[in-house]
Amino acid sequence: MRKAVVFILFIAFGVSAFAQSEHKLVRKGNRAYSKNDFLESEVQYRQALEKNKYSFKANFNLANALYKQNKFNEADSTYSDINASGLTDGEKSMVYYNMGNTLFKQNKFKESADAYTMALKHNPDDMDAKYNLSEALRMIQNQQNQKNQQQDNNGENDGNDNKDQNEQGKENEQNNQNEREDNQNNDQNNQNKNDQQQPKISKEDAERMLQALQQREKEIQDKLAKKQAKPVSGASIKNW
């Protein structure tokens, strides 16, 4: 960002002892702030607010001191609590501008852009607010581009997963096909091997073997017929 928070050294002179005490504490805070002793300036501004919690000067400078200590969330809350009623356009513009810087530091780019827009509403000629607004809008666009890229990557990964699954399915199918072909080849090889192992016989040899088997069968049938005709020896019937 082009410019950090706007700091106002509010030096005022009151007429009452109460007011003088408040302003004295604000001045002490300002001196500590100018020496970059932001913690001490915070202490002084808080003490001033104990005297007058509605003090614009003490609240505004306290928020600035918190910002300088990187207490951005607390600074943002302090800016937001400032009562804008009765403030000039210039003062309102500074509050919104500093609030925008605080939000920007927290990567709340949409909210910071809104704050810079409000700052320009009260002071259209604020070049720093215009520049920071353009930066906030650029960061918003970058975030959107990153989101779109992430979605594209997720979609591509899903497509790759489906592609891998399809390729895996095809690979499994091909493996199964190869396995079936291997089994068929093995069966064919075994058949060929058996065919090779079995001796080949001629037609004449086959006929002679058939005749021999028929003759052997006839002889067996004749023997069985003779056994069936012979009476069973040694058989006795018992009567009761």
C-alpha cells in the first residue's frame, strides 16, 4: 500500500481541569508515538479515554498505536467504535482510510475495498485511498482467479481419476483375454503333446486288434454259459 495509517497529533487546549488532563495524556501519547514507542503511546491514550471515553482524538490515535503494533483486529474494532457523528468529512475519510488499511493487513480485501470507497465518498480527492482501493480490488480478483484455478484443477484431477479407472479396466480386461488365450494355447499344446505321445497305428493293425477283442469276448461268454449250467454243489435246505 502507498501509505500507512494517517496519524493526527491532536493538540488542543481545554478550559477545564478535566479537559486539560485528557489532552495532556493525549499529548504524552503523541510524544511516545513520534518516538516509535507505540506501547507507551497506547498506555497514554487509554488513560486519556478513562477521562473521556468519547474522545475522538484518543480513540483515533489509540487505534493507530494498535495498528503499529500489528494488533490489527483490535485496531479495526477501535476504529469501528468511533462515533462519526459530529466529525468533519476529512476526519471521517481518515477513519475509513485507516480502517481499510487495517482490514487489508488481515487479508479482508472485500471489506477493505468497502472502507476505501467510504473514505473516497467523504474525500474524493484522496489519491492514497484511490490507489489502495485499486490494490484491494486487484487482490480480490487474484483470489477469484486462484479459486477458479483450484476448481479447474479439481475437475482435471477427477477426469484423470476416471481416465485411470477406465484404463485400469481395459488393462484388466486385456489381462483376462490374454489369460484365456494362454489357457487355450496350453490346452492345444497339451492336446498336441498327447497326440505326439500316442503311437500311431495303421488301419490293418486296428482291424486285427478288433478281431482279437471280439474273439476274446466270445470265449469269455462261452465260459460264463457253462458255469451257469453246472449245479451248485454243497447246498442244503434246512427245515424247521
